[in-house]
Amino acid sequence: MEQVKTDITVEQMQRAGAIIKNIKGYYSSKMVGQERLGLALIVSMMANGHILLESVPGLAKTTAAKVVTESVNGKFSRIQCTPDLLPSDIIGTQTFNMTNNTFETKIGPVFANFVLLDEINRSSAKTQSAMLEAMQERTVSIGGVSYKLPDVFIVVATQNPIEQEGTYELSEAQLDRFLLKEVITYPSANEEIEILNRIESDVFTDVTAVATIDDVVFLQDICKKIYLAPSVKKYIVDIVSASRNAEQAIYKDLAQYVAMGASTRAAIAFMEVSKAVALASGRAYVTPDDVKALAHEVLRHRIMLTFAAIADGVKPEEIIDALFKAVNTP
């Protein structure tokens, strides 16, 4: 590993560690299990990136997003996506005030720190595009005037992988805009009992923020200064490159299922995510293990599989694991 070069002071690392510890503690006090979901949400917040959550209904996707928002005293907004949802319902519109004969701008629910887009694949392609433009540009245009979204702006989109009737599947280009994609599974029997106990004791009514939005901005600034060695950068690029040349990197039996590899945005996502993971681990530099920590979440929506893969039950995680085995770790 090359010599670590960083402008981060010991005091800044201590402050960052305390903030992250408090947020993790608040999350654990409200949520049962779902550690990877908690890490993914905190990493998305520190990297100021968006996250896509996939699971069947009722597995606390909305609750998790609200808990993280509460922990930093942020503004939370929930948008239930339906086929008749219009772009103006999300970003806002102009209304005519008959009292003074002027148009007034009514901003939409997108103006929040954490925006939950529930069942994003139920909204039309036009509405999806409007939202994804806001995600990318972090501004919206209403009546020809541009409005800047909050500095801390994270979209938490959800989709149900089972029921596809009346849905509009996200395109590859749209999926690529999400920093991470987390797949949530059912809790264990013991975890489910604990969930019932916590609901019975009404733990969700006690809302006490343990950090502020200014603290989040501080974490985001520190994340940018985390040291990423040239060898780890090459490691990231080698992994992404291997996904585009799967037939040369992994077994042909698996490579045949890869229709398209990851884009350069995947390499950028690895860089941002690994820095956030390193900071969450109390380090001012990135290790290869930080790159591996959320590898599935970074790549599972960026590697496109063939129809044969779906038919044969091959998951993107199998391809990702094979790619990491094929690339030498520095």
C-alpha cells in the first residue's frame, strides 16, 4: 500500500467517528437486523448519492429511510408513485392567483433532504425521467426558472420485484443513476419477534435527532478527502473493465450470461462508496476490503444479464463474485 496522503486532521476523524456512531446507534435502536441496509443508507448519505431498494412489500423500506432522516433532523418527503402521477406532482408547478392576477410557484415534495419514491416503477416513463433529471442535475425548472435542490439531497426509491402488472421497468440508463441497489430479504424468526416487541413498546414515537444536516455536510466533505491509493484505483478500474470483458475474465459458463458490463459511472460509484465505507470504519484511507464491502450493491444493477440468465436462474451476484475472484487484489 502506498504512503497515505491526507489533509484530514485527527480531530476531524474523531468528530466524524462520533457522528457516524450516533447515527448507527439511532438506526439500531429503531430497526431490527437489516445491518447492510443501514450501512447502505448511511454510505449513500455520506456520498450524497441515491439508492434503490428492492423487496416485497412490508419489509421496512419506508421505516428505514425515515429513521435515517430522523437521526440527522432532516426533511423527509414520501411520494407514492402511480401510473397517473405527473412530473408537476413531484417537482412543482405554477398556479394562477386570481386575487392579484399573478402566477405563484408551488414547489413539489422533491424539495427535501430525503425523498422516498415508493414503487418508482409504477410511475410513467415521463415522470421517471423528470425525477431522474432532478437526481442528476440537483435542480428543477418550474415556469422557466431553475430552483436548486437542498445540498443534502438523497432519493430512496423502492420497487417490488414480484408484481410487474401496471409497471414501467426502469431502463439501464436510469438504473445507472443510482449509487447503490440494495435487495432486502425477510427477517429471521427471532428478529420478527423483536420487531413485534418494539412495535408493542411503541419505540417509534420517541424521535430525538442525534446529528444535524450540517453534520452530514461535514461527513460529505471529509469523504472527499479520504485517501485512495493509485493501486486501489487500478483495482477498481480492473474490476469494472473485467465486467465488460467477462469472456476473458471469468468462466465461459458464466460469461455467456453477461449482456453488458458496467459503465464508468460504476468506477466512480466504487470510489465514492469505498471512501464512505473507509470513513465509517474509522480510517482516512481506502483498502481493497472497502471496495469489496458493498460490491453487490454497486454492481448488481449495472451488469445487464441475458434472458438466458433469467431462465437459468443466474443472479448478478454470482457474476460479481466471479469477477472479484478473477481480479488480483492489491
